[in-house]
Amino acid sequence: MSYDFNADDVLEIAEQLEKNGGKFYRAAAESTNDPDNKKFLLELAAMEDQHELTFKAMRAELSEKEKESTVFDPDGEAALYLRALADTRVFFEKEMNVTSMKAILKSAITAEKDSIVFYLGMKEAVDESLGKGRIDHIIKEEMGHIKLLSGKLVALRD
């Protein structure tokens, strides 16, 4: 079965990815004894929580047209498919290395890059009239995460 997604679908998965990211960062914070690293990771978790709320608010602002289903899907299979992708594709499919702060940051950067690739693919599956442009906001948020994580990783090398 082929799916054609709308902005509501993509924002729903964005919310789940942010929720999963928050869980990852909280678990990573628990794995470190360094108070500064713990604080940084908990701040990242809080950012993920805030982004989840941002995407929830964006979803609430969607027009009815942007929420319209593009295919006959009486059982909600498209939403189930997206939720499954959110739970496996980015933060949970791979084993995340939390043995050191450097490893945590590298794992997080990889997950954030994967999420951008995922959103770029989803952008191609959303028609312009169904909110394709809103996905750019999500991608920019994820790019900001990479910049922050990369800066911290570079600082550890010094």
C-alpha cells in the first residue's frame, strides 16, 4: 500500500520523535556522573520537550485542508505506520553508546542527522497544498540540535 502524507501526519511523527529524543537524553544524563554533562543532557531533553510542544501547537494551527487524509484509510494504518517509524527509525533502532560523553554526543548527532534525512523524505511525500512548507520548520529545529551537539563535541576535544 502506498501512502501520501499530509502536514498533520508529519507533525504527529515529529512530536513522537521529540518525545523519543527526550527519553534518550534523560537516559544518557542518568549514565554520566559529571554534573556539567548531566546538566547539558537534561537541557537537551528539555529542548526536545519544548519542540514537542511546538509541533503540537503547529498541529493545532493546521487548516482542515492540511489535515485531510489523502488516501482511503478507514483503519488509520498511515498513522500507525508513522508511529512505528518514529519509535524505531531514529532514536531506538540503533544501540546508543552511552559509555562516555563523546560517545553520547556522537550517537545523538547521528540520530539528529537521521531525523533530518527522514523529514526530507517525508517532505517529498507531502503535497504543497497539504502543508509541505511546515516541514522546513522541523528540519531547521533538528539542524539547530546538530549545531549545539557538534559545538559540545568540539569543546570536549580541546
